[in-house]
Amino acid sequence: MNDSTPPPAETTPDTTDASADIRLLGRLIGDVLREQSGDDLFDLVERVRRSAVDARRDGETPIAELTDMLAAADLDDQVHLIRAFGWLSLLANTAEDIHSERRRRYHQDRGAGARDGTLEATFDRLVGSDLDSDAIAHAVDEVHVTPVITAHPTEVRRQTVLGVVERVAALLERRARAGGSPTELAEIDDALRLAVLTLWDTAMLRLSKLRVRDEINEALRYYRSSIFATVPRLQRDLETLAADRLGHRLDNATPITMGSWIGGDRDGNPFVTAPVLRLAVESQANLAYEHHLVELHRLSRELSMSLRLITPTPALMALADRSADDSPFRADEPYRRAMRGMHARMWAMAATVLDEVPGPLPHAELEPYGSADELVADLHVVTESLRSHGAGLLADERVDPLRRSVEIFGTHLCGLDMRQNSAIHEEVVAELFRVGGVAADYASLDENERVELLTAELSNARPLVSPHASYSDLTAGEIAVLREAASAHQRFGARTIPHYVISMAQSVSDVLEVAVLLKEVGLVSVDVDSGAITSALDIAPLFETIADLRAADTTLTALLEHPRYAQIVESRGGWHEVMIGYSDSNKDGGYVTSQWELYRAQRALVAAAERAGIRIRLFHGRGGTVGRGGGPAYQAILAQPPGSVHGELRITEQGEMVAAKYAQATSARRNLETLLSATLEASCLDGERLGADGDRYRETMGEIAQLAYETYRGLIEGTAVGRPGEFVDFFRQITPIAEIASLNVGSRPASRKKSDRIEDLRAIPWVFGWSQARLNIPGWFGAGSAFDAFATTDERRALLVEMHDRWPFFKAMLNNMGMVLAKTDLDIGRRYADVLVTDDGLRDAVFGAIADEHARTRRWHAELTGSEVPLVDNPALARSIRNRFPYLDPLHVMQVELLRRYRDGDRDELVERGIQLTLNTIATGLRNSG
């Protein structure tokens, strides 16, 4: 697989793209292919590759030529073709990532100035603003960012594969530093060839579907690869900047903490049970203890300072004397003895909650720590003693990172959220009320009657669940999960499970039902004497449909006016968390409407919280694709409504984006620093600065959003194309949605219910399906018609251009739309429609509407941004698309033909395997697919 295109003439890493490394990796894949499968197959792959690359270079589509070329290829050869282009796409991604990081370092090393998204740049902006230093220091103390890792099924790559890819990345980095040494380059290329050979002989597909326990383990690996090292170091850098730029000592011990949904998210996932929740909690705690114990043991070997040479503090000597380490070889080494004592106490603490304690055995049996805070205090004694005799560098570089780690990760590692659908809560509460004699038919009651009953339960300390009654499997399972959560609080502390998220929250009763269920296990408590009610965790309603977002502030206001619930909020320190859903709102109303309603809801929720005198924390349920809230995080956070961030940010990290952000320490640092920097800026500065124009812009956006909604719903409902109710047939035929459901990428079913309705389909396969067919309608459909209908005068057209130039929200929305438009390919989509949609009339009507709307949206995007190029502001992505997308063309051609054969009844094992491989490889090539 040799590309004859000469490399670009640039000489510096900041301007060179990844094409040279991609060509090298392509050659290695070609060599392996020829060795393993022969010259004939190698020649076929080369002809296909050259046809695709040449056509795209000339601005043409190769679909027809590739279709003819591949028509005669037998199934076995097609599978090899798919694997060849799949591995090349994956390795091209790796080369791009390496070069992107190299360019960043190149600019930084040459003093090109602080980058957006860095803490240095943020402090420059804050110190240079009108804010006084006390206000900035207060913001720094209050900032708290929590990325929450979820297990949504869009990570198609196996962990085995990711491990090899990490080796390739390290070798490419080493190759760039080799300095032209022929011997070293040959050695590196041999190692790369070995890695490519390993990939070629490794199965891309899993043999079985992932279990939740597998997803738990996959998430935990990122702590070892990057998070344990990155988060404490980033916190140290924040402390240093606060001291240097503000003369301020940071009071916030945990500006960054991590979260997870894996093992706690039951919404639509029947495999998350009480034993699974227990496994998740214990696995996380096990890793936290392992990290702390290994580091303590390492320090007990490293800190070998002798009393003959230094004078430690009395507090340090007391720690050493309490260690029960009487070895004569360490008699004059108080730090080693102190650390061994701390290790023994931590080990004893772990033994009280874990069946098997990880890490090395202690030297003695000592009293366990009562909490992680006691270990933090002892580590502080060590650092202060080291500094007292001039060993501050050791304190800063070796002991303080562990102290910060214990503060950040505790003994629980990360906060595991629970989530369940409001419909399940209703069903469980109804059964408990019926069995307990409270209400015979709770589901038939209206909202006021429900709230009245629930309020009475929240004023009563007695339990509803009886040990002598029988309950359905659903109710028994839910209660078991909640009891396990209460056990986790008792064993590992309240930080273990800090939030309960309610999917499809629509009313006050939806939230009070959860409070009643939590009361059953003691996580919500009613004091028998005073009647006061408290909660051990936050209850967070999730507003995710367009209608729910529009009513979100009304629902929150009603909740906060409820006396019993107001006490619960007070018990949580006056904070209330609300989650907003990007995925389902997009599926429900389209991209433009979703973006606007999310923005509007945030403003309204902040106002409602201010009226009630409480503070609100917004939890953003974002996915990897633009259609699910993806896009550059820095711009997205700064584009939030003023006042909506307020020092706190929780955000989901989903699917394939988890590996992209956390597989390497450099990418983890960049991502977390971006989140922290943008949260600080958004909390302190009004990024909009719109003045009196703000109301006019928002009024305009509301009108545009409604127009876009009508266009989008007209397509989804089929009314706009004269085929009402038939769009679901079009979607299920043109996309590989049915085949995606069988791809072994996640434990969660593709639909919430056993239903063919789009409303019951999860947003992830909805977006995944459209991306496979390269139409991507969740990221743009409806925008062109909305702008057409609004901009009926020159004055209105000028207003839209002005909004793009001045309003961060509107600009970010269009920039993200540009990314989707650049990845959309109507020629490829038309091939899917022509071959796979069996009803000619339905195909012509729906695809014709999609094509027309695409043309309108492209035209308006060009007019409002001032460029015909959708990625004019994102040259890195434009370069990436030029590098990678030609290799996707053959994959699409083969996927369409394999889908046709399969749906026509061809159940050849190679047909099924080929479909699964194309799903995997196309998703890999597109990078953010769901």
C-alpha cells in the first residue's frame, strides 16, 4: 500500500501533516498483506486504494469506479480488503494524533505564546480583566470539574488492539526524535513492522458482547495509563499559578475529580444489578487502595535520609516511632520507618472493606486508619519535615503527588452515579404503595394526588418495604440495587455514590418518587423527633426531550417550592444538580432546536435557582458526535449562557472519546486542562458581552429554532414528504441499524423497549446509523430551511451574519455544524439509498428532501461564516479528512453490497463477518461515530 504522492516540502513539525507516517504505515501493512495473502490480493488492495486516493485528490467521487472494481472480488478477498483499509484507518488516526501533539509542542517550545485552553492563558485573561485578585482567587477556590466516564457503545475497538496502537504511537514518537540515525531508524521500523504484523493477525471483532464487568475493567485501565499521574500534576500546576499570579494559596483540595456511570446506570440496561453495582464499587476501591499502597511502599524504599545527616521534625519522629518497625538496618532512617507504618495502617484499613487487599504485605499489624483524611494528615507531616531540612524538592516531586492523589481519589477512586428511568420508579412506587396499603392504583392518580401521597411518605420515618411481603422481580431488583448503594456509602463513604440521575424527568412526582425509594434504604432520612429530612446524595433530574427542556425551569421551581424537597436541597449544602441531555433532545427535535433549547433551559434553570436562593450545578450529557453534543470542549464551555457554569462543571465522557482523551497522558492532560481552564473563564468572565443586543439575538434564535423544529419533525414524521409514518422504514433500510444492534461493542441494548419506533431507539445507534451511511442528519438537518424562512430581507440576513460574528453560542453552533457537513457525503449516502431502500417512491421522496436540505444548509453555512469551506476555522480536521477519508470509500462500497446480500437472505458466515468488520472500520475511520 504505497502512496506515490511526494511528501510536502515543509521542514518543521508545526506545518508538516501526518502523511509521511501514514505512508510508512501503509507500506508496512502492504508488506504484511503480501507476505500473508500473496501478490494478487496485494495488487487488488493497491488498485482499490489508488483509485480512491486519486479520485478524491481530483475532487471526484470514486463510488462508481470502486463498485465496478469490487464486483468481481470474492468474499474472502473482500474481508481481507476491509481489514487492510480498517487497519490503515486506525493507524492513520494514530499518526494524526502524534503529529497534532508534536505541533503543539513545537509552538510551545518556540515561545509561540499560551494556547487557548491552557491554565496559563486563562490566568492571563483573568488577571488582565476588570476582576480584582480576590474575586479571581475565590473563583479558583470554587472551581470543580468532574468528567464522568460512561459505557455507551460507540467504542468499537478492542482493548487488545488499543494496546498495540499505543506501542505504535510510542514508536512513531521515538522515530521523530531519532535524528536521522540509520541504525536507530531501522530498529524502530522493525519494531513497527512487528506491531503491524501483530495487528494483522489479531481479530478486529470481539467473539462475544461486552459485559458490564468488562466495561468496568476497560474504564479502570485509563487511571493507570493517565489519570493517576495527570490529575494531581494538573492540580499542582493550578496551585502554582494561583500562588505566582495571585499570591494565593489554593483552598480547594479537589478542583478535579472523576466520575463514572459504569455499573450504576440502569436506564435500559437490564444487566446492571445489585451484584454488578457491588462489583463496580469494589473494583474502583480496589484500584484506589492499590495505587496508594504501592506508592506508600515505594516511598518507604526511596526516602532513605539518615539521622546522621538530617534533622526531621518531632512530628515526623513520632510517626516513625509509632511504625513498629524495629529493624536495625533502618534505625537511623525515620522517613522509611514512618512510611512503612503508614503503609501498614492503610493496608489494615483496606482489609476492613476488601476481601483481598492489593499490593505488598505490611511489615506489621497496626491500627487501621479511620479515614483517608488521616493518611493525608500524615503525608502532610512528611512533606513539612522534608522542607524543614532543605529537602523540599523531594516533598514536591515524590510525596505531594501521593497526598494529592489520596485527597482526589480517596478510597473510592471516583463517584459512581446511579441512573434509572422515571417510568421504572413510577412502577416500583406503585407496587410498594399497593402492597403496603397506601394506594391501590398509584399510576391512575393525577400529579397533585401523587405529590400529596409522596409528601406524606417523606414525612414518615417508617419503611414501606416489608420483609414478609412478596414483590415483583422489577421491584425486588430495584430495592436490592438501592440497598447495595447504601452499603457502599457505609463501607467507602458518601463520595462513592454521590448522585442519583432520573432519566426522562418530567414532573415533581418523578423526583419525589426517587426520594421515597432512597428513604427505604436510609440514603434519605427522616428524623423521628424533629421530622427533618436529609439526603446522603444529590437527586438530579435529567431533562432530555424538547418538551422537557422547555418546561425544565417550571419543574425545578415547583420542586424547590415543595417544603420537604427544599429541606433535602438544604441538607446538600444548598446545591441542586440538574442534568441536561444533548442526545435525546437532538433525536427529538434536530440539531438547531436541541442546541437552542439546551441554551435557553440553562438560562432559565439558573434564574429559577437564583429566585429560590440555591446554587445550581449543571451536568452536561454530551456524546462524541456533534449530534450528541460533541465538538471542541473549550469553545463549547465558553459558549454556555453567562452564569450557568458558576465554578462547577460535570460532563459525560462517552464511547470512543474516552480512549481518544485518556489513553495517553498527553491527551488526558490536554483534555482535563481544557475543561478546567474553560470552566474558570466561563465562571469569571461574560463571554457573550452582548449588551442590549442579547435579547434581540435570543429572540431571533428562538424563531429559527422553531422553524428548524418544524422542518425536522416534518421529515421524521414523514408529513413533509407525503409519506406519513414511513420514515422509520427509510431509516431502518438505508442505515445498518439492525446490524449495529448485533455488534459486540457494549452491554446496553440498542433500544429502551422491544419496539421498532424511533422514539424508543437510543440516541447513540440513531447517530451511529446515520454516520455509517455518511448522511449525518442529526448534525445539520433543518438548519437550511430555518435560515431560508427567517432571512426574508437583507436586514435579517445581515442580522444572522452579525450573530455569527458576535455571539459565541451561535458561532459554536455553526462551527460544529461545519464539522458535520464536512464529514457528510451525499454521493455515498445516495449509494446506500439506491441499493438498500426497496420502495422507490419512499427513497425518492425522503432522500430528495435530505439532498435539498443539505444544499440549503451548505449554502447558508457558507454565507454566515463567509467561507465555502465548512472547516475554514479547523485546518487540522480538514487535513485529517484529506488523509483518512479516501480509505473509507471502499469500505462503504463493500458495506452496501454486503448489506444487500444479507438482507436478500445470504447468510454466509463471511457476509455477516464482513458487515461487522465494515461497521467497525468505518466507525474507526470517522473517529466520533456515536
